[in-house]
Amino acid sequence: MCREVEKTAIKAEQYVETRLWEADWDYIQTLTTRPEMEQVLVELDGSHVRTGKKVALLGAELTKKRWLPKCQRPLD
């Protein structure tokens, strides 16, 4: 039983290494030759993804650290 688990683990490790290498190869290509994706599907459990665009408030005061106008993000 232990030998079968070890064989499967070796195959799984080789598979993961191959996939990581392929993904790395896609990433290091220049932006003009890198394959593009129109959509990315992400599944997150127990999380909250904020949506909407950040909009600077008119006549708002500046933030204390960076001195940028305060913004608001309408949530959908």
C-alpha cells in the first residue's frame, strides 16, 4: 500500500511541476505574445468581493497619510 501511495505522490508532484512550468512560461512571455484571457473564474468560499468603481468625492477632504482626496466605492 505504501509503495502505491509513493508512486501516486511522485506522479502528482511531476504533474504539478509541469503545470507550474507551463504557467511560468506563459507569464514570462512579452505582453504582445502572451495568451490573453477574457474571463477568469474564481471560486471563493466564505469571502466577500467588493465590486464597483472607486469614485473621488466632490469637495472631500484629503487623507492624512497620502494627501489624496477621499473616495467612495458604491457596492453592488
